Amino acid sequence: MTGAAFGFPFAIDTGGRVAVGRGDDALRAKIVQVLLTSPGERVNLPDFGCGLMNLVFEPDDGVLAAALEFTVGQALTRWLGIEIVVDGVDVSAQDGLVTVEVAYTRRADLTPFALRVSFR
């Protein structure tokens, strides 16, 4: 089980403190952050992210999907490899909706999970 981290998206709880994410929620939030952050957005980590959002306007074909799957898998392994093993990435696009499905195993207890993120 992962420890506590800032909640994602960043928020203030009812007590006026920074909201905290714990366990599976914190791990899923970290994955979403890697997926939705473009390299260059973070000042102190300019390589962080996978550039997924940069490819939204590219033509939808099998080559692009394969490239995205590879890029996403590599980014998740690089930035979260201590916490997860990426079992597979599936990227699909239909009518302007991009869906990324990530199958992963949490290293702490070898529990398999899956996460789906969709955006336009």
C-alpha cells in the first residue's frame, strides 16, 4: 500500500487543509498525472509526463496507437516503476474521444489493477 500524497486534483478539505490521497486513490492519481502531463510542463522535472495530450490532433491510425501505447508504457515505468509494473497499455480513438486503458500490478502486494482515462 502506498503512503499519503497530495490529493489529485489538488483541493482543500473541509478542515481547511490540503486534501490527502491515500493507498489506491493516490496511486491512480499518480498514473493520471503521468498520462495528462506533457514534458516541459513541470519546471523541476522537465521530462516528466508522456506527451499524450500533444497527440490528440494527430491522425487516428494503427501506427499512432502503437506509438502511444509504447510511449505511455515507458513513461509509467520510468516515473512509477518503483510502485507499479505496467502489464499493458491500450489506446483507442473514436469520434474525437481518446481512451487510454492501463493494466498494472501494484508492486507492494502484487495486486492487479486497471485504469481507464478518456478525454477529447
